[in-house]
Amino acid sequence: MKHFVTAARGAARAAALLVPALMLGGCETISLTLLGIGGSAAVNHQMSSTPSRTFTVPLTRVKNASIAALRRMGIEAGEVKKIDTREVITARVGNREIEVELESITAQTTRMRVVARNGGFFYDGATAAEVIAQTQKGLGV
């Protein structure tokens, strides 16, 4: 009887491994597709994470709040370039390059986009989002 129980347990273990493998065998294409989609989404987020926010505040106020936000974060703002209706603030801390783009949509509306490059090729979305959050805090909106 003991031999029968041991054999039954072994058969149950084999079935527990074999049945899911057989059921998922046809789903290989689906699983590889989902893996590819998930992988590309992760890479896309990692490589092009550029958050933006629109404020109902004039560009000058958003620019001053952005520079103050960078300073609060321990990041010294560098050059400010004016390009048409946009202004771009550049900053650098460690191996990160930060670019704050401000675009005047109307006299009272400003779009802010932040790009934080982590070592050149990869983007640091968390730092970029924090620059926007600190700017919003500084504006009190």
C-alpha cells in the first residue's frame, strides 16, 4: 500500500507540472508577444520619460518658480535661452543634465516640459517629475 501512495504522489506531481505546460504550449506566441510589449513599454518609459504640465500662470512667473525649485533641490540653474515663444533653462548636477522648457501658450498660460538625462542616453523621469512638482509648489497652484 505504501508503494502505491508513493507512486500516486509521483504521478500527481508529474501531472501538476505537465498539465500547465501542455495548456500553455499553444500560448507561447501570446506570451512572447506580451513579453515584448511589456519590455518595449518599459524601455519606452525609461528612454523618453519627459513629463509636462500646463499652468494658468504667465511664463515669467513659471520661469522664476522653476529656477527656485531647482535651487531648493540643490541644483544650480545654468543658461536661459529664449527661442521664439519658448525659454529653455539648462542645469547640471552630477551626471544628470536637466532641461526645463517653458512655452507661452497665451499671456496667462505656460506649458512646462522637463527632460532629465541620466548619463546621456537614459532619461530620469522621477527627477523631471519632481522639478515640475517643486515648481507647482512654488507657484502655489
